[in-house]
Amino acid sequence: MFLLTFNNLITPVLIRFVFYVMVAGAVFAGLVLFSQARTIGQFSPVAGGLMTLGAILVPIVLVLLARVAAELTLVVFMIRDELAWQREQRVGAAAAE
């Protein structure tokens, strides 16, 4: 019955779920880059070192980007809630007159 009433939005919950999936993907990407850095480091220590640095920085940047994207999307729903609250206040004030 929850899905048929449309009283609550499920999209913010889905946005949070997608954020957690993106964080897991960023961690996985960092691990893959680190394993590739070890392989490349056997042939070229400089390239391996640079790739290890990238393996540390890439997950941090990806998590920050995922957080910003999720927050910007959730702002739309916060604006919706604020506008709904203002509309209720206006209707309540008009009814009181």
C-alpha cells in the first residue's frame, strides 16, 4: 500500500542507495588501480609510484563527486518540501480569515 498512496517520496531513498553504490564503486576502482600499479611497478617504478598515487586520489575524488551529485539532487526535494509547507501556511491563513 505504501507505493500506491504517493504521500511519501521514494526517490530520495533511491538517491541515497545510488550514492552508496557509487562509493562502493569508487573503492573498487581504487583497489583495481592499486593492483595494476603493483603490476606496472615491476617494470617501471616511477609509473608504478604515480599510479599508486592515482589509486589513492581517484577514490577520494569519486566519493566527493558522488556526494555533491547526491546533495544537489536532494536539494530539489528539499525545495519541494519547503514550497509545500509554504502553500499549507498560505491556505491555513486564508481559511482563518
